[in-house]
Amino acid sequence: MQRHNIIAVVLLASVTLLVVTVGYAKGWGALGLINLGVVRLTGGNNSSADRLISESKSPPAPELAPGSWINSEPLTLKNLRGRVVLLEFWTFGCYNCRNTLPYVKQWNERYGNQGLTTIGVHSPEFDEERSLENVRREVNSLGIKYAVITDNAYETWRAYNVEAWPTIIVLDKAGRVRWMHVGEGAYDETERTIQQLLAESADVPPS
């Protein structure tokens, strides 16, 4: 019996290690692993990740919660109507966020003058990532030129039902959620989504 118990403990530890390793490879931090599940923006809607959501089924994007802005005056989604908006939920200590960063920077540079606004929503995982001074230093060190807003209370994170770092959400010109991707990858698909939404009509419904 004692030998069986040891084998069971070893197997359990191995499975746990595998889950954690895979989770971090996918971009899930500690909070993301705890809250792992189907990624949905709002309960009950039929949107799904890695799929361009049709206009008729796309939910309106929640407004950004108050925070400290870096590289920009405070922005609101309401005032950005008529532009495509890319939101990246990230934190500077996240390895997977750093791997995604070059693509986000490229999209900002490539499409910023064509109607794309990029906003980094910095939702911290660890205490040191809550410091505005640290965030400012890392934004500068990483060469991030687009707007970044701090989300220390996770208000915007919760509003969008984000569960992992990084998560990319793309809004159309009418302020509707049209695309979501969690973790690294899907860069070509995300860029095609940006291009498609930029090509859509600039007409937006009244607020």
C-alpha cells in the first residue's frame, strides 16, 4: 500500500507540473490557471475566441475603467468611434506578453495612420507590476509607443471577462467586439481581422 501511495503522489505531481507548464506556455499566469475556462466576453453570448464575430452578433465593448495613462491623454472608446481599436491585456513580467509585443508594435506602426488605435491594458499579476513607476520604466524600455492604461483593480479585465495574459481583443469602428485571441500565436489571423475591420464602413450608429 505504501508503494502504491508513493506512485500516486508522483503521478499527481507529474500531472500538476504538466498542467502548469502548458498553462504558462499558453500565456496563462497564476490567476489565469485558477480561472481557466471557456473564454467569453459576456455570459450567454455566442461569441468565441479566434473567430471574426459578425456585426449582428458582436457585443458592445465595455468602456475602459479609470487608470493612469502612459504615452497618451486619457482615451475613451466612445471618443474612438470611427476607428478600429486593438486592446491588449498584458503585464510587463509576462514572458508570453513579451513574445507577442513585437507584433502589437508592428500593427500599431503599420495601421495607426489608417485608422487603428492600439491600447495596452496593463493588468498586473505581481505586486511589483502595480507600481506606476515600474510600468513607465518598462514601457519605455520595451519601446512601446502606443497608449497604455493601468488596470490595477482589474476593472477592465473583469468587464471583458479576460482570464489570461496576453489577451488581444479587436473592436470595430462602431465599438463592438469582433475578435478575441488568448495567448501567443494567431498573428496572421489577427492582422487579417484588423485589415478587414479597417476596410469596413466608417458609419457608426449614434451613441
